Amino acid sequence: MPEHKPKPVSALLIQEFLPVMKFQDLAESVGPADQPESCAVCLYEFEGGEEIRRLRNCRHIFHRNCLDRWMEHDQKTCPLCRTQFVPEEMKDEFNQRLWAASGVPDLHSEYSHDTVAFDGFLYGGGHY
Ligand SMILES: [Zn+2]
Ligand SMILES: [Zn+2]
């Protein structure tokens, strides 16, 4: 048995879905009023050249490393406001890719992809 747990597949996929950018690039694309000053995970201020991720749903930004570490704990919601990482309109695509990546093609024939079981797996602890 390996000592280290592999990264959750969902975390890897979410990381692909959320764009990485430099803080200075974000600063250029949004107004100064929209710019957060510090990362809610580590509480350090963002520096111009640091890599950050911006969440698609709530637009909060975090250091890339901070968010990646957060996701490796199998978290699927924003550390700040608890909004889900994957927007509703991308959920289907995300689920399909998660299934493909998980190597469980058998499930496809047994369940439709909007089954309760699968929603529970991906969005455990949600409020729906
Ligand atoms: Zn941080
Ligand atoms: Zn948020």
C-alpha cells in the first residue's frame, strides 16, 4: 500500500477548469475596486508576479498554491464564501470528464449522469 494518497481526481480537474494568471495581469483586467489585497487562505498580500487562480463562480482569487492545497483536501467550494468551484453550466462537462478520468466507464451504463448518487459524490455537503 502506498503511503501517500494520490490527489483526488476531482481536484486535478478543477485545477484545469480554473484559469491560472499572474496577479498583475488580473489587476490590469479588472478595476482597482475589484482587486482583493490578500489571499484568504494564507492571509498574505498578493504580489504582482505571483500566480493566482480566480474562481469562475464567485470571482474570488487565491494564490495558486493555496487553492491547490485546499483542493487536495477534497474541498470543492471557495474557502471564502463556500461557492462551488464548478459553475452550474459547466457541471455536465465536468462530471463527464471526472468519470472518464476516474476510469469507471461501467457506471455510465448503470446510471444516468444526473443521478443523485453522483451529485452526492461531487457536491457532498451541498445545500440543494
Ligand atoms: Zn495564499
Ligand atoms: Zn468565493
